[in-house]
Amino acid sequence: MTLSKQTSAVAKFRTLHKSGCFVLPNPWDIGTTIYLQHLGFEALATTSAGFAFSRGKKDGGVPRDEMLAHIREIVEATTLPVNADFLNGYADKPEGVAESVKLCVETGVAGLSIEDNSQNTAKPLYEKKLAVDRIRAARTAIDASKTGVVLTGRCEAWLVDDPNPLQTVLDRLAAYSEAGADCLYAPGVSKPDEISQIVKIVAPKPVNILVSGFNHQLSLSQLADLGVRRISVGSGLALAAWGIFLRAAKDIHANGTFDLLADGAASSELNKLFQKRS
């Protein structure tokens, strides 16, 4: 990606965060990226889990260089701003996060997220001071790049079964905001009152909410009324695709029937969409 293209993408992405509420769907390969742009979405985000599953790996099992190559591939497949699901920055220490963020920015992204999940089952969240220092390091790396890439600070309290997730999230997201995060995100929150509290504690900065099959079914308009600025679906679309694949494959294997194949996409539609790339 050229610097001018990234500059334009970052400017558009920042504008989207200023007012209203937009959906940031998550493709996991070039084809799904092209299709989501075709539908008219205004920005996209990668999904670490969706990509990992496509490579036969668990979420978090993709090495940094492989993930960076994937992020670059998604960025180059679209003219839309792309936000990178960048896990914990592939490092524990702040200086390691800064180095990883520098490399991620160089892929051409318009935004990226850094989470506080340590992947340590004994202490699944980084100690608060370290977590804040990691966000500050990411901010410093982005500022040094002079790209203006949007930094999202993620608190994973709900996803790691923290005993008091709301209090942990409110405390940490406020601290991440002060440390330089442009957007705040706590995947797993689902109750309207809790979402409202998150929005208020980091205001006027924007909040991203994850909508997925396991937590809630609030609509875009309902989330917008709560003050949410950005909605992502994480691995939701990838899991939806896996869902029909699993059901159809199991049906073929167990019953020798092929009825579920009738629910597939029309190859003629996809051929027409992708013909210019051949």
C-alpha cells in the first residue's frame, strides 16, 4: 500500500469514529474482503480466529510474520480502511509491543487493536500497570510513524471469566484511554446497562462492541442509542461459514445425503464478482 492510500484510509476511518455508529465486519481472506466491500460496508477488520481456523490453527496460534502477511493481503485487497485484530501485539513487554505495532502499521492498516489477554491461564490478564504501559508503547510507536493509525485498547475481562468483569473493564478502559487509545473495546459485554457505563466512562472517545452469536442480539440501532460508535462481529462470519460447512459435511458422512448443499452460494454470482481479478 502506498503512503497516500494509507493516509486516505486513516482519515476516513477516523471520520467514521466521530459520530453515528458503523459496522466493521470481519473477513478472513481475499474473497470475503472483496464481497464485504461489494456490499457497501465502509470499513473492515481482520479476525485472528477466522484466519487461524482457515490455516488449521487455533486462535492465537498464527505466528507474527504469518499474521502480518495476512493483514497486508487484506489491506491490499480493498480500498476500504482495515483495522487489524493484532491480539496482544505478539509480545509481553512494552518494547516488544512497540516493535510489533511498527511492523503492523507498515502493512497499511488504518487501525489496530492491542489486548490485555496474557495467554497465561494462571494470570489471564496482564497486571494493570504493565497493560497500561503496553498501550502507551503502542501509542508511541504509532505516533513515531506519523500515520495517525487508530489505536484500539481492548480489555478481555469477560472473555477470560474475570470474577468482576464490569469493574475491571471500567477501570482498565479508562486507563487505556488516558494512555493513548483512540477507541475502547471490551469483547463479551452484552447487557445494555453495562454497555452504557462503558460508553460513559471513556466518553468522548468511541467504543467498539462485539456482536456475536454467543453474547447478545442487540441491533445496530439499539447499540447506537446506547452511544456505541463501532460494531464488529469478530469471528462471527467465519463461524457462520464453518457452521454450514460442518453441518453439510457431517450430513454427507453420516447419512449419505446432500440436501444442505442447496443452501450454498451461487457460483455464478461469485464468478461475476471476482472476474476482474482473474
